[in-house]
Amino acid sequence: MWAHPVQYAWRTDRGRVRQQNEDALAVQADLGLVVVADGVGGASAGEVASQLAVDTIRECFRRQLLPWTDAEQAAAVVEVAVQEANRAVWQLAQTKPDCDGMGTTLVLGFAGAGWLAYVNVGDSRLYRLRGERLEQLSHDHSFIQAVVDQGLFRSLDDARRAGIGEHILTRALGIAAQLSVTCRLTDLRGGDLYLFCTDGLTGMVPVDALCQLLRAVGTSALDSAAEALLRLANARGGTDNITLVLMRVGEPPADAGLDTCWPPT
Ligand SMILES: [Mn+2]
């Protein structure tokens, strides 16, 4: 069923300042599913929120027994899973006093035959290196991104220099009973390298350094690249929890059927 062989490598780390790791992740190679979440909330509630979101989504996918040849159908399943995770976190936040106000960001990728369905909530990100070009596929739901989108600043760097805070989210999972979720689809190509990560990586490592490191991965061990990214984030301060998943797409076998292509031609 898989047109492309896919490899994964991941790291999650407390960083050098925080006492706890409130990030969570799931890599389900058998399902083609990657989830990364960054929890927020007092005491250990952030940890509860991110782990509950990841677990709820994983369970949601495990319940589905359909073969994933249809990208649009897969995208709909992703949206339902994220909505279900939102409800689970929100409900626990309503019922458990320790969990009051907790929430989590999320970035999710679901890889099928020739396509990747992805969604983000908050400022956890998805990047793709294709050839020499690094592209950010996700769009942050943050105050700083919103002022850039409104044209008040030309770039996130400009806004940052003007003193706009970076960690104010405009959307998070578990904060309200309803959450607006839009799953997007893109084509999956042999040679693509995807990076799912929390802001503990992107806040420490500038995008040109990310790009340089990812370009150097080539066909070498993916696990060393994941380790190198984590070390770089820690070397540059490690002021937040750091979580990253690398997903490398190989060339499909020569006999892969044409019926597995997306988008349809
Ligand atoms: Mn974070």
C-alpha cells in the first residue's frame, strides 16, 4: 500500500532550563502518523494536555481500519481526530481543578501513498526540505504571526526586533469546546525531508541554520541528524523543551502502482 518507504528519527528533551518536559510526541510508523505537541498550563498540567492530545489522536487512528488510498478521506479523519483531542483536553480541564486552563499546541502529519495530510494548531511547526529549498508548511497561530499577517511588520524578525512577544498563542487545543481545524494536503516525493517540531527548536535555532543542517542530511543516518538538531538547540540556550521528528521519504519501488498517486492527474 505504501508507494514510498519512509524513515523516522526523533528526540524530545527537557532542555537546559525547564524542570519538566511538557512536550509530547508520537511516531506510528505502521500508520504513517507523526504527532508533536507542546503543552501549556500551571503545575504539570501542560504535560497532561500534550500527552492526552497525542494519545487521543493515536487511539483515533488505531480505531480506523480503512486502507488509506484516498487523501481527501484521510484529511477528514485527521480533522475528526484533532477535534476529538480538543474535546478530551477541554473536558479534563473543566473537571480537574489542577488542569484548569491547560492547553496544547499540535502539529500532525499523516503520510499515505503519494500524499501527506497535515495540520497545526498554535506554533508547533512543519518544515519540508525538497531539493535545496526549505519551506515552512505550517502557519503559526501566534500573536507575532498575526501582526505580520496584518502587514504591521514585514517579517517575524522585524516584529521581534520591535519587541513583539513570541509566545502568545492565538489558537491552542483544549482551551475551548470548539476548535477550528483545517487539514491540508501536499504531495509526497522521494527525497523529501520533513521536520515536525516545537518552538523549543525554532526559538533557539534560526531557520538558515536549520536549513544548512537538513541539507547536509542527504542519505546519511537520520538519527544523527535528529541528535545534531537537539544538540544545537541546547547549545544555543535550551531555554524551552525541545521536540523534533524527522521523516525522510525514499524513492518508491519501480513496480509501485499508478493508482496510488496524489493529487489525481
Ligand atoms: Mn515550547
